[in-house]
Amino acid sequence: MLFQQVICKKRVPVLGLNFIFLGMLVLFSVSFYAVGASTQSLNADSSTSSTTKTGLSKVSVKRASAETISATKDMLGQKIILDFRYFCEDNTPSSHCRTPMTVIPASLLNVLSTHNIGGVILFSENIQNTEQLITLNYTMQQHMVKAGRQPLFIAVDQEGGRVARLPSEMLSPFAGNMAIGATFHQRGSAFAQSVASHIGQALLPLGINTNFAPSVDVNSEPKNPVINVRSFSEKPEQVAALGLAFVSAMQSTGVMSAIKHFPGHGDTHVDSHSGLPQVTHTEAQAMEGDILPFANIINSATPPAMVMSAHIQYPSLDDTTIIDKHGMSQIVPATLSKKILSNLLRNQLGYQGLIVTDALDMAGITQFFSHEEALVSAFSAGADIALMPFTIRNQDDIKKFALLLDNAARRVSESAFLRASHNRILKAKQRFALQNFLSQPMSWWLNEAKENASMDNHNSLKNRGIEVEKALSKSSVTVLYGKDKLPITTSRWLALMPDAARCLAFEAALTRPRFTDTNKPLEFACLPLTALPETQLAINLLKQADVLVVGNISPLHANYELGGFDLPEHITRRASENDVMAFSKKIMRTAKTQSKTVIFTPLRMPYKAQDVKELADVAIATFSYAVNITKQSDKANQQVTSYSLNALADVLMGNALVEGRSPVSLN
């Protein structure tokens, strides 16, 4: 039998509206407090002869100031969205705390109500299953109502594609924005609409009312490490059309949409999670490119509830310099720029909704600014909501956060701008009826979620999502060149894939029942490139094959996306993107000298296809490398599949027509 080599010997576990809210906040005026304080002081004066009028005045002013700060803190709390990704009740140091918060403790509930916090953002660590998630969200909302506070924004980053916080068994991740962009020439905005609608319909019954999606960045930088396939296209008009359809469909389900990352993160080669990128476009280029999608969506009939700022420097829009915490001069990042958030977004573009910062705990901010400076500066610039301005992981952090709010309240003070921003938040919560989650008992939502997830009901939300996911994967597969060399009729295949999970998924795609041919049994081998195999092993396998398929993920995907099927030592000595590409080219050259058919398949960004054009006969892009892993008690029998790789196999073997068109150019 051909290809007896063992690819993976070890598999490891995969880590995986009757109730109306009546507790409106009433803000007492400074004069009211002053009168109350003066009255008390006058009473004291009648019984204590040593008290002077001057002393009364001072006491009155102090009490008014304290009341003003208290009112300011209440408004500031509504302007904050916190994350509780991890929390250690034993006060493990914050930097070492890695206990996922899946059941919220009383101490964190107290943080929410005491400080009148506006919202919470959830991450994959907070989500185990449907029942746990609904219980968590219901508990938080119920606590706030009982405390007489506003209902919470409960937010998530569920863009689809590689940014999907809910596990795939709860919500289909879909192939992502660039895959949607690849369908635009044939399907227009149909997939943007259906994907967003499905995500919204799935999130709301789980208690999630806010989705930080879609990204409407125009991806014009091939080496962009953070946006790439999260963008619909390199064409501003196409991004605008698909982004608008996404927002409209999402919000029609009752889930608030936040478009991001203003004024545009698409032309950067630095990830703002790890540094502070700079965009060097002229103002005219900015308005015609990066800002066009934001402007079109904002001024549509269905503007987004939120716009998220970017931690990027954009000198043509604001070249103001500020001194960072190291004493160095920095061009102000957009998140802290009044010219960008207030003058451009709010005034020039006429945006009336909520401006939310990107996470303030990202290195693009924390490397240069303290928590307090970032929070105060973002609000002064015009942000309505600060996302993740302080990390709470233990009891000590809770105390530090209270101190941060005290200091910020003294610096911000009550102002017309603060009140206007606070009122925008309250109106948004009323408009999207965040209190409605508590209009039904928790058991009602649990039953709703169970029905949505039913696999027995063909028309359930889960099954409809799977059909959309399959259709999007099929419609987005794009032949970049070499269409005349298709289909592939050989039965002897060698594949080089980015990791073991992609090897298993591609094998499953090629060996599906409809491909079975008793006359020509498939002979298949796959080498994962997590750690580079011996060159001679690859060459020996190549001699026995007729076709070489090289799967490429560029930029390289993260370790947590590997799927858990690679040997631990391979992950420890994981090959770099450059080394993977160099090894792939070496084997492709060898294949060409042996007259093998060479298929290059970019599973993320397609730009590398141009680099190997002399070595590949065919290049086919999927724009998605997502895999589905079935949970089995017997881990050796876990199944790995991929709708994108299924669609790729269909095109390769002539079982499907090619429909996609790349939304980014290769040159």
C-alpha cells in the first residue's frame, strides 16, 4: 500500500419583553447639592458659635464637589466596557491568573453595580456551552436591574472567519469577510446579509446584544498582519456595500453592530495588539479610500449603533504630537485624537451613534500611555465608550480599578460633553431594548437555544447556518491561475499542509463517499509543516505521487488555531513563515523536475500565489482555513472536517464550478 508513513501518532484533546426597566439614573444638579450642604451647615452654625460664614462656604463647596464627583463617576461607569476573561478569587497575581471566568462571582457583580458599569465583553474563555453562557448573561443583567442600574451591553467579537469567539458547535464561524468579498461579483451583498442575519439571530437568544463587527477596513497592504482576511476587499466601494448589508442585517435582528477600525486599519504592516502602526496616506487618499466605507455606512438608512476607533497614527488626519509615559514625543493615535473622533467622525461625517475605542489594553496604547491617561484622553477626544480600559483579574485589581475611576472623575468633571455622551448611551440601550432579555425567565431562553441548536429539525437555526456556511465556502473558492489544468484526475496525491489538522481535514475532503471509485482507489499522504519534515522524506513520497498540493497560510496562524493534533515538540520548535515557504518552494521545484502537477492553495491571503507562479500549475484560493473538530470521548476517533477544504476538493476534482473572484489583486 502506498504511503505507509505515519503522519500523526498522537492526538491531544481539543481545547477547546414584558419587563420594562424603570431604574433610570437621576442626576442632581450641583446647585441642589450646594443648597443641601448649606442648609446643614447653617443648622450647625446655630448650635456651634465657632463656625464662621467663611467656614460654611468652604464646607458647602467641598460637599458640592464630592457630590459632583459621585455623579461624574456614575456617568463614567456607563462609558466603560470591561472584560472578565480570567478571574482568580484566591488573589493570584494578575499577570499569572489564567482561570477562565465562566460563573461570575459576587465580587465582580459588585464591581458592575457599584460603579454603574455600562457593559461587558466576552471572550472564548468565558464560553463553555449554551446553558452556561445564557446563565452567565442572565445573572449579570438580573443583578444590574435589581441594583437599580442600566442593563449591560454584553458584547463579543463575532466577525466570522478567524475572529469568532463562540465555539463552532454553538455558532458556525463561516468563511469570513474576504470569502464574502470573493462572491461579490456574482452574488452582490447576499452572503453579507445572510451571514450577519444568522449571527444576530444566534447571539440575541444567548443574551449577547452587541457585536463588534464587521471590520470595514480596506485591505490595501499585502503584509497586513492583523486585518487581511477580516477585510471584505481592497476596493473601498465594495467594502462599503458589503459592510452596509452586514450592519443592516445584523441590527434587524436586534443586535447592535460596531463597524471598525476608524479611520481605517487596512494599510498597516504593524499589528496594533503589539505596536502602534502608522498610515501614511494623504488626506485625499484617506477620504477616497479608508474613510469611504465608514462615511457611506454612517450616512445610510441603517447607520451602525457604534463605530470603533483604531490604535493607529494617521498624520494626514492629525499630526498633533503628545508626550508619552516615557517622555517621548508621539503622533497622537486616532483613539486619543479629538481631530479624528470629534471633528472628523462626529462633525464632518455627521455620526450620531456611539464611538467606542478599540481595547485600551492593547500594546498600541499601553506601551505609551498609562491607564488613566488613556481613559481620560479617549473621553476628551470624543469617545463615548472605553473598551477594556483596565484589566481586572483579582481582588487587588478591583481596588485599583476603583482608584482609577476616582482619579478619572476628578480630571474629567461633570460637563456638557459628558452628559451628552451619557445620554447617547442611554438612548442606544433604550432603542435596542437591552432590558428585553429579562422579559422572559431564563428557562425560556434555554428552551429557545435548544430549539435553535437542534440537528433533528431541518429548519433549525443551526442547520440553516450550516447550509449558509457550505454555500459561502463553495461560492468563494477562486482559481487564481491555471484553470485550464483542471480537473485533476489522478488518484495518487501528496499534500503539504500548514499543520496536522489541515492534513486530516483535506484527507477527509478527498475521501468523502461520493469520491469513492473502486477502479481507482485514492492513495494519499500529507506532511504537516508545523515543524519542517526531513527533505528526503518529502522527496521519497513525491516520487510515488502524481500531484502535489501545497496549502499555505499567510500570515502564519497562531498556535491556538492549530487544532491540537500536532506533536507538542513540533509546536515548541514551530517553523517560521519564511522557513515554511522556503521548504514548500524546494519541494515544488523538485515536483516540477519530475513533471508532477503542482497545486498551490492559499488558505488565507492569496498574495503568495504570485511568488510561486513559476513553480505551480494551478493556484486556488479559499480565503479560509477553518476546520471543524467533532467532540468525542475517544479522542483518537475525533473527526476533522472543513467546508472550505471540501469546496477546494470539489473544484480540484471537477465536481463543482468555480464561482469566486479574488477581492484583492496579487501584484
